[in-house]
Amino acid sequence: MEVKVVKKVLSVNDTMAHQNRKYFSDKKVFVLNMMSSPGSGKTSILEKTVGRLLPEINSAIIVGDICTTNDADRLAKTGVPVIQICTDDFGGDCHLAAHIVGNAASDLDLDGVQLLIVENVGNLVCPAEFDIGEDARVVVLSVTEGEDKPLKYPLMFRVCDAALLNKTDLLPYLDFDREAVINNIRQIHSDMPVFEVSAKTQDGFPAWILWLKKQVEKKVG
Amino acid sequence: MEVKVVKKVLSVNDTMAHQNRKYFSDKKVFVLNMMSSPGSGKTSILEKTVGRLLPEINSAIIVGDICTTNDADRLAKTGVPVIQICTDDFGGDCHLAAHIVGNAASDLDLDGVQLLIVENVGNLVCPAEFDIGEDARVVVLSVTEGEDKPLKYPLMFRVCDAALLNKTDLLPYLDFDREAVINNIRQIHSDMPVFEVSAKTQDGFPAWILWLKKQVEKKVG
């Protein structure tokens, strides 16, 4: 009984994701779903990313949290259009569902926008299960979270198209095995690109920006 | 329809939690539910905690992950009985449900054990919604996760009885506002004890251990 209902909810979500995908395709917008644990640095990465995509790529951002508009307030300072979704209004959802993203997107003026980034709710489990109509998914893992996370949360690393290994500026102060985490990612997703970055120092950003630009250009020319 | 089913699932969970609570009470065991984001340091804290509770308090541990037995392997080295739950066998659940904890507990010999610690799945959202029959709940927040997390994930901080602010050894290398995070916790849960600790250096452990011992002794004498 329970499984049946869960399947039904997922199938409703898939239908809405399909509608979103068509809408984004008509608008010629590439959609990136960015996911991670709480505090891995998604917002900090985006603060440093959107400016570097200019002038070729104009971005817009939808940011999901259970509560607060902190992230939208921070991201608005970059000058890109930002919409904050607070899932507390929908029962405190632990992920962004397709219909919520679709509603938020319809409030954004996407003319002249080539890239819509959806910063999902901080959660390394549930968001991986919900298609939102995106073109690509990236997972952010902070080096402070430990090398074993790809093996412990395999679905997230399986469904994503690239991984960002953030906060590399802290490596001198951690017992963190860089090679081990990359091996663990490869065990789950053998050909996944891994970008080692520091949102603080912007080390490693050129490779990440180049990859992202290529993804967007493949869709929207 | 969806809400009705979710309520039904939660109510089944509450019934099982009630059964667990009776079982633990009969066994004179205090049960602590430990929750956090992935990689906040729950396992490291427990590695340093169980030895410090001896000789007054003997512990056992149930540890929940989606995949791997990494944490149980680490915790077994402390000499306490440990059982690993992999929720991948139950559809990759993002939290520990009461019946799963009850099953695992029935496999543990709790004679002579005063404290059962349940290390929940790394997730700052969903585990807060599921009663497992525990006597107390603690949330671990790493200083690398940022000051705003109590405001963004209020349910977790509302339902917990104490907070551990971990990885304080990294403070010199972070732009982290200690007072802000404590103010944010107090906004959600005004009288919550906050223990600032480093699992690496064991700074701050005496106050945490003292609090934990008092909780256990209140129940089991």
C-alpha cells in the first residue's frame, strides 16, 4: 500500500518534470539542478559562478530551502534574477518537487536567460529521487564531510553528471584523502567529472566554468 | 489523499516507537537519538564518547546509513556492541523508522547496558520527523556548515534536547560567527544546551559527557 502511493507520487512528479522540460526547451534555457548536504557551499559556489559565465551566458536562480530567504538575499547581490522557494509552506519538504520548480520558473522572466540554476534543499538523500525537468545535475561535496560520502549516498553520485569537491582551501587542516574520495566517486560513477574547487579562493573555478559553459552551449548554442 | 497516507505512515511509526519505548524502559536502557547532516562528525564524537562514560555507563550503538558498514566498523573498535542498519535494504530510506530500530535493538544483548545510542542517517531534515522510541535527541552541527543552519532546518533544532557544535578545531580557518550560531539556535529552541566540541582534539568533551551522564542517570539510576 505504502509503496503503491509512493510510486504514484513519483509518477505525478515525473509528469510535472516532463512538462517543465518542455517549457524550458521552448524557452531555450538550460537547467542545472545543484544538490548537496547542508552547508557544502552551493550558494557560495553560485555567488562566484554566475559572474564568470558572462557575457556569453545570462543566468537565473531558483533556490530551495525549508525556511529563510538567506540564500536568495545573498544571490540577489550578484545581479541575477533569483526566486526563493521555502518548502515550509508545503509541509517542510526535504526536496524540491517538479511542480514547485515549475511554478517558481513561471514567475521568472526567462527571456535572454540561457541558464537556470536550481539550488536544491540541502540534503544528500531525497532530492536525488525527484526529477525537476533539469538538463544536468551536479553534486557538491565539501572536503570537511569525509571521503566515504559517495559510498554512503550512492544514488546522489549515480544520478549526477558532475561533482564539485568544495572547500579545498581547508585541506591543510584536515585528515582528508583526496585520492580516496575520487576513487569512491569513480566506484559509483566511473566517468564522472570531478572539479576540485574552493568557493573562498576560487581555486579550480576555470575548469568548472568551462565544463558548465559547454553543457549550456550544447543545448542553447 | 497523499496527506492521509503520510499521516497513516507516521501513525504506524508512532505505534512502533511506543512499543520500543516500553521495551527500552523494561530493559532500563536510556536511548539517545543522534542526528546531523552527512559528515558533521557523529561517528567521530561517538568514538570519543563511549570510553569516557565508563565505568558508570556501558553503551551499545545502532548506526544507520543508506549503504556501507564503515561506521559500524569504526565504532566496533571502541569495544562496545554495535549493529549497522543499511536502509538500502529498505528502499534507501533517508531516516531510521521505529520498526527498523526495534528490530535491530532486539538483536542486541542489552543486559548490563545503560545507554543505547542510535546514530541516525546523515540528514538534517527527515530523521527529525520520526520518533524511534528514544529518551533524548541530540543534533550535531559542524562549524563548517555555517551559522544559518538552525534557522534553515528549524524542526531538527526544535525537537532536539541538546546541540553539539563540532569541529571547533577548524574555527581559526573559517569565517564562522560563534555567537551568531548560538543566537540562531536560541531563536528556535531558547533553552537548548549547546556543547562546543572538537572530536579531533576532544576540546569541550567534559561538559558534554557530564550532561549525557546526567540524562542517563535520571532514567536508569
